[in-house]
Amino acid sequence: MENYLMNTYSPLNKIFIKGNGVFLYDKENREYIDFSSGIGVNSIGYGDKDFISAISNQVSTLQHISNIFLNERALELSKLLVEKSNMSKVFFANSGAEANECAIKLARKYSSEKYHTKTRGTIITLTSSFHGRTLATLKATGQEKFHKNFFPFPNGFKYVEANNISSLKNSLTSDVCGLMVESIQGEGGVHPLDENFIKEAFEICKENDILTIFDEVQCGIYRTGKLFGFNHYNLKPNIVTIAKGLGGGLPIGAVLCDEKLKDTFKPSDHGSTFGGNPVCSAGAICVLNKLSKKEVIKNINSNSNKLFSFLEKNKGENIIDIRGKGLMIGIEIKGSSLKIQKEALKRGLVVLTAGEHVIRLLPPLIINENELMKGLEILINVINKKI
């Protein structure tokens, strides 16, 4: 098949045509265990009957309606998200990058209106962070390798070293309006934030009326065993962004804000043609209802413990570190993560990378113990070069 797609990716030499549960199947009908879930998107796996029914029923009645009208599915989803998150209001977008763009605008508008100035709009982010590929979110990303060739970038961003409170304090100039962080830096190598650092950072931000923004695009929606990654720190930010696992495979993003910001946006301040799309909203409602069940959350955490235990018990000299939370795992190795990824694929296992030396695991959250162990056996044998 000829490929007319722009050369923005380096795809592996495999085309999948269907999925079922946690398994993918190629054109030869060969089975693969999926430890990637479409980079954390297919949170309830493939072929879930309730998910299919929810989106099929919705697309057969109303596939889209302009945001000059309300739609029932978006209203239902907004209520569900606000109640489960203990936040106040939500805005719907189509992706994580869009959600982060909205968060930046929301923080800046709050500061501009309250302090009657155009000079208090700087967002602080962390080195090794990743917040998207639009111009603003790319500039917010604290990795210089992403900043090549796309100049000029929007102004108003600066970076501090992750887990370095002195670095943060030294950057708190009068122009700062927000601090944007990920509870686990996924693209940056799967690095959870240090609890002491983020708690002190929150206190400093609160004292200086600097808004706190948690980018939960990759680690939100129960990926870490809790609704959000920051729930592990018992913190409540002013703004939360989500996407990926929320839609279960459909394009949706969202921005949640607290009571302080609920009336900051006014009509025409922000918008999205497809935001709150009824089909995507119907899918997200199904995902949330499934993943929020106590037995599902218990299974995520149980499998996480078994995963860490297995890797620690069976790691050889090629493994340097194992880190993460829930079912968001990074395995730092001595060799090339891309080579491990390609070799695992040959053996029927799909894994991700997060840099040159980190293998990233993001399996569907509904994976069972047998499926998990089968995939881990393949992976550990490839890493330890037993195959």
C-alpha cells in the first residue's frame, strides 16, 4: 500500500488491522500483546462491547452539533468529571495539546484581569517536560530538542529543574502567573515528581497567587491507580488537563478548573469546533464509568505491584532502573530502547520507548494477571537477551 502521509513519524514495520481485549492482530492474523495502548489511549482495550454500543447509539442519532447549542452527552460527561475530580468547571477540546493551550490561556486571563497588567503571563514548566506540539505547548515543553526549526516561538515560558526547589524559587519573578507540571514525566523518561518538591512548590505558588496546573494528559484517568497522578500527593491544583485515556480511542481532551477560576472565561474567550462532540463524549462516559469501579482500580494497583515485583526479581545487568506508578512504567536499560522495542515486536509484544534508553509500558488498564505476566516474560527475556 502506498503511503501518502507526511514524514512526521518513523513507523515500525507492522500494520495492525484489529484488536480484541489487550491483543492486536496484524494482516497475517498474528497475535500481539499490547503494552502500549496507543500511547495510553486505549485504556479499556479493544472491542469493549459497552464502548461500541455507547458510540454506535450516539452516532446513529446525533454525531455532531455546534457549541452554539448544548448536547446531552457533553453535559453528562461534564457532570461526571466535575463530581469525580472535585473541581468546578470543565472545557472540552480534542487533544492534550489543545487542553494545555486552554490551560495557559486560562491562567493568563486570570492574572491579567486580577492584576490589571499585560506583564504577568509567564508560565514556569520543568526541564524534561512535554506538553504538546502546537507552538505554545512546544515552547512550554522543557526539552530543547523539540525547539529546533520552528522559530519564532511565543514568549512567556521559562524552565526550572525538576525536583529542585531552589531552581523554582530563583525563577519566581513578578511576571510569573502559573506553574505547569506532570505528576510523571512520560515523554521525558517516565520520572515521577518528588513528593517533597511538589508539595513545597504548591505552598510557594499559593503564597504568591501563582496558579498550579497539572498536565495529566498521559498519567490521568486511573493510569497511575488513582483518578489523577497528583492524587498520590494529596494536592488539588487550580487547573487539570486530561486527554488520551479519557476517550478510550476517540479524540477528546478536557480542562478542569477550581472554584477560583470557574468564571474567568467569558463567551468568545475560547472555543473548539469539535469540543464536547457527542460521540466522543459518549465514549468518555463509558470509559469513566468502567475505570472508576472499585474492583477495576484494585486490579490496576494489584497488577502494578506484580509488575514491579516481577521486574525487580528478574532484572539482569542490562536494567538500570525501574520506575513509575500504577500501569505507567519506565525501564531504564544500558542498551538501545528502540532495539528492544523492535525485538519485542518480533516476539509478539508491543512496547513503547521514552528516550534512547527507556522502555515505556502503558498497557490497557483492563489487563489481567495472566496477560500481564505473558507479556513481561517476553520483555524480560528480550532485555536479558535470553531469546
